[in-house]
Amino acid sequence: MSLSLIRGACLAAMLLAAGDALAGAGVIEINAARAAAGGVTPADEAGFPVTLSLPGSYRLTGTLPVGNANLSAIEITSNDVTLDLNGFLLLGPVFCEGSGSGVSCTSSGSGAGILALSREGIVIQNGTITGFGSGGIVLTPVESCRLASLNVVRNGSHGMLLGGSCEIEGVIVDENRGAGIFVSTNDSGLESPIDDVVVRESVLSHNLAEGVFTTSSSGRDRFSLARSTVWGNGLAGLDLRTEGDVLDSAILANQGGGIRLGVNSLDPDSGLVRGNAVRGNAFGFLFDASHVGYTHNNFDANAGASSGGVQIGPNVCGGDTVCP
């Protein structure tokens, strides 16, 4: 066999192996050196953002420091991507300090820690995202996402900006200059006619604005919080302009109130508030929709009056068993 044929065969084998890896045959590793070089996926250019343009599994093997506040660390342009931060950081240049209404940041910018627009099937897990001007995680609209075991802290805007359906579990969202989680519902345009966001076993604390804010134009969207703590935020702990459920959680010392639920709801089953401790807020609850039911809650030491909803079981309101 001639030398040129041998070289050609070797090159073909190398290209085939690379294609198999990029197609998801294994986990693709990402670190600062690979980010600088580019080529993590076919659409990825040198530097930031690292562009994930193929479905598959990706894993950080080191912290990614981004020096430009107008650049994102990672941009996902494919459906069906799993990103494991593997205990490392996405580290932006924006420095934030303070707590609740006192959060301030040195600068702002258009870069996000992770950005995905009009995608489906996104999983992000196991790491810390901090120091990004336009927010830690921006997934809008994204259908069927999962965010787990993440610290999203001290970013220059919302901790998470979401649109579409998403499951969130085991996250800490703290000291961001915006809402902890901002859900822009009803904008997915994808398969599901209802955008549902579920948060479990998480802490949403000390953000400049709300712990969670949702906005809805149709009232058909639903936000659910369970077994979580929402405390010390600069505005309301939960301001849910949707249907929603708040279950077995602690809503504590939020400067703009405890739970506001059902502002735009059009559904007779607007929400259930059950088994919560709601203490030390500007008000305990404001249920704008007449079909929000609440039971087995303890509303105590809240500064303002509570109103609305239907008491469907025993509650405690500042020592009074009749609420509000």
C-alpha cells in the first residue's frame, strides 16, 4: 500500500472517531484550555462562549473563568444536552455583595453563565455559577429542562431566567441582583400547551427582588414549590402571577411579603398552599384568586394583613385559628 493511501486511511479513521465522539458515543470534556482552543463541537469557535451544538453529554474538568462581562460561559444550541459541571465553577467577572434589598454589583453585562434559547431536553447539574451580568442560567424558552445540585449565586441579574417546563431540585439561589428564579411563562411555543415549573428541596434567599417571580398572560401556567426555604429576599418571597402550589416549605423574613398567588389565574383550581411556615414577612399571604385553598399553615409575626383564598382546613394566623 502506498504512503498516501496509508495517510488517507489514517485520516479517515481519525475523522470517524471524532465524529463518533461528537455524536454522543462518550462524554465530552470541557476545560479552560479547550474553551480557548475551540472545537468542542463543530460550531464552537475559540474562546467564549463554549458552544454545544450537538446533542450528548458534556462534563467540566476544571473551572471556566470568563473575563468579559458581555460573554457567556456556555451556549447550548442543540436539543437533548446534559451538562455536568462536575463540582467546578462557571466564574464571571461581575462581583456582587450584600443581601436582599442591599445587593449591589460592581458592573453589569450581557453574558450569562449558561444560555439556551428555544431548546428542548436540557439537563444542567452539579456545580456553581457566579459572576455573570445577565444572570446565572438563561433558558428561555426551553421545554423539559432539569436543573439539579447547583449553586447560582451573586450574579448581576436573575439567578435563573426560565420559560417553559422545568424541574429544579437541590439548588441554592442566593444574593443575585434580580429575582432568584424569574419564570416568563407561556412563551415556549414548543410541544406543551402548559408551562409547568417545579422546585423541590431548594433554598432561594437574599436576592435583590423576589425569591420567585412568575408572569403569565393566560393563567394556564403552574408553578409548584415543595420542601424548600425562601427567605430574606428584597421583595416578596413568592410572587406567583399564575396557578401554583406551595407545600411543606418555609417562607421567612422576605421584605416584600410572604406568598402572593393567583393574580392572573383563570382556572377554578388556582392553587393549594399547605403545610408551610410563613413568618416575619411584610405580609403573610395575598391570594388574589378566589379558588386558592390553604390548610395546615402557620402564618406568624408577619407585619401586614393577609387576605384572599379559601380556608379548607385548620391554619394558625398569629395565634388565631381563623385566617385571615
